[in-house]
Amino acid sequence: MPTTNIILIAFVFYLLLMIIIGFMSMRKTNSTEDYFLGGRGLNGWVAALSAQASDMSGWLLMGLPGSIYAFGTGQAWIAVGLFIGTVLNWLFISKRLRRYTIVANNSLTLPEFFENRYHDKKKILLGISSLVIVVFFLVYTASALASGGKLFNTVFNVDYHIALLIGTAVILIYTFLGGFLAVCTTDFIQGMLMLIGILIVPIAAYFLIDGNFIDALKNAQVSDTDSYLSLFSNSGQNYSAKEILSQLAWGLGYCGMPHILVRFMAVKNEKELKKSSVIAIVWVAISLLFACIIGIVGRAYLVPMLSETATETVFIEMIKKVFSYDLTLPFIGGIFLCGILAAIMSTADSQLLVCASSVSKDIYKNILKPDAEDKKVLIISRITVVVIAFAAFAIAWDPNSSIMGLVSDAWAGLGSAFGPLVVCSLFWKRTNLQGAVAGILSGGIFVIIWDYLPLIGGETPYKATGIYSLLLGFFISLIFIVVVSLFTKAPEQEILDEFDAVNNYKES
């Protein structure tokens, strides 16, 4: 049987398994709390791997390795920043956010938490934060769908647009049917598959390299191997403090990511949450380290060198070469290729669900139709999943779209708009409604201006300066929250009492 057919069998098996999980989860999904939070019943392992798998996306196995493959080990500063952000998020944000969302009228979504936290009766925060989520998650979901299109295109030589349609359809089916429970269950499987693949493939490729590793790098057009393998070099040039800080700044985004924060809200109890934090931190440390190794080993192993537009397929090409040509185990290779698909799907499904919750629960139910029945909200949620998926599909239509670029823009937007407010909401008693609104607007608008408007000699400020928008946007939002809160009326006593109730909260 041809190698491609064997790999196809592995893909079909995997995709059918995901759809079956969607059908099984649908039977347990009877309310909006089930659909969006799984009834707050996640165990530690599922919560941890679901959070990290939904976080890393195709960026982990395509964007980051491709960047290191092309420019060198210096690109790993992004991974360092993300690791620090993950650790701080699990240690300081997760427990308190879970407590506060319960105290704040059992909030099911991040916008609903903001509304309840600040007693926003006019629902201003709810509307603004929901709109921010839909805008930036459209871009984020598009990056995941583009990853899927490139995967199918590279593996099966299928037209990119047909490949994009296949990946979108499968993600849409199980998210539409099973909601949060389906997403988290599939994310758990996907997280394990990603971890196994990311460990085995680069190790196997390293031992299959002909001759000395350094010599192999030189054969792959790396003229200065010391510079290529240095953390302080970028494409042969010394890294500046500005560049390192911009890459480390990726870690600031974690506390503003709704699709990650919702996992903290859904964990069964604080004992499971503590277990989740250990599992998640270990998982992300191993995954980020080996994603970087994939880029480095891939440069030495893959000869001839990949073209400039194909660098983000380095992991795909490594798997194909290791298991189809060197070890002749194509079905195993197919399973590991499914690991890349897993990374893509685990993020896209979570983003679709968060968008659905923002539209159906936050906008439709809480603003437009407060008396809407739960079943009607559930129907609107599923319709929203379909609409958002097709909108992201349209954004991802260009086969030359950069996965790294799309993720970078969305991550900065969400991190700047929500990150500072989440921190202040949980830890600063004096934060008020006016400060919260100012923080979301200033952070989100700044990123749009910095990344998209050609204000400096026909270039965007980002292109002109090289400074990542999140590095500035996060602190601009934070300053607006603090200044506006201090210069406007203090929160009502009832809000302050709720803040104290979180400090004294005990699990029932």
C-alpha cells in the first residue's frame, strides 16, 4: 500500500475519534453551563492538558520551530517568555479566578465575570469585552485553520483551499455538538499526542543525521554555527535588549486569554486545580524546549534546505522523512502528523467556543434577550460556532498567510485588552468600572493602531520600531486602569465586600 494511503488511514482514524467524542459529549450537554464550562467538573489532568493544548496551537509545532529553523536559536526567547507566563498564570491567577467567578454570581465567561465583578448594570463592560473577543479570536482562529490547511497541503499534496475546508469541517462538527466537554476531552487526547510526538521525532531525527551535527548544519547553509546556536543572536546579528524584551513580552499575554482562563473556572475543586498546575507547568516546559529542538535539528536533518515560504512545515517534513523513508513506519508517522493536527484543532475549537459564549451568553442572553430560555441560548451558541468558523475560514483563505504573524497579532490584542484588567480585578480592591472600561479600550485600540496603521513613513509602528505591541499595550492598559480608577468614584461597599469574600472563600 502506498505510504500516503497509510498516513491517510491514520488521519481518518484520528478524525473519526474526535467526531465520536463530540457525539458522546452532546448527550451530556443539556445547559449553557454544560456547554461553556462542562458543569465545572473537570479533573486535574483534563484541565491542565486542555488549557495548554488549547494555548499552544499549531504555533507550537509549526510557527516556533519554523522561526528557529530559519533564524536560529535566538528565536527561543519567545518560548522563555511563554514558560514564565504559564508558571505565573497557574500559580497566581488560576485559584483566585476560580474563586472569584463563583463568588461573582457564578460567572460562566470572562465578560460575564467582568460584569458581575463591577456590578455593571448597564452592561457596558459585557458588550465591549465580548466585541474584543470576537474581533481578535477571529484572527486567532484563522491562524489555526491556516495551520491545518498547510498540514494537509504538505502531507497529501491537496490544494490548500480544499485542505482548509476539511480541517474546518471536522473542528466545527465536534465543537458544534459537544461544546466545552467535547473540546476538553479532545484537547486532553490531543495534548498527550502532541507531547509524545514532540519528544520522539526530534530525537529520532538527531540520531539519523549523517555524520557530525555541526557539519550537518554547515551543509544546510549555516555559515556561522556558533551564532545560529546562540540565544543572543538573530540571523547572525546580536540581539538587542529591545528584541529580547519584545519576545519575553509574549508571557504577559497569558492572564488575558479567555480560552485558557475558562479552564481555571471549570476545574472541579481546588485540590484538582493544584494538581493541574503541576501537570501544566511540566507539560509546557517539555513542549517548548522540544519545539525549539525541532527547529535546530530540522535544519541539520532536512537536506536540501526548505524554501523561505515552507519553513513553518519543518516538523511535518521531519516526520515524513523519519517514518516514511528512513524507518519505513508510515502509520506511526501518520499518528505523529496527527499530533500537529491535534495542536491546531485544540486551539481552534476552544476559540470557537469562547466566541460562541461571547455572542450567545454575553451579547444575546445578557444584553439583547435577558428572558431567553437556556435551550434558545444553546441553539444560538451552536449557530455562532458555525458563523465564526466560516468567518475565520475566509481570513485564512490566503495560502501565504503567516501562522506566526496571525497568532502574534491576536495574542497581543487579547493580552493587552484583558491581561491587566484580570490582574487588577483579582488583586486590586480599588479597581472600578470606569477603570475597567478604560483598560480594555486602551489596550485593544493601541494594538490595532500599533500593528495595522501605517503611521511612520508608510510603515506600521511595529514594522518601524520592531517593538512587539504587547510589550507596550499591556502597560498602557494597566496605567489607564490605575489612573482612571483613582480619579473616579471608589467601588461601592457591596463590591468591596465581595472582594473580601474571595479572600475568605472556602471550598464547600
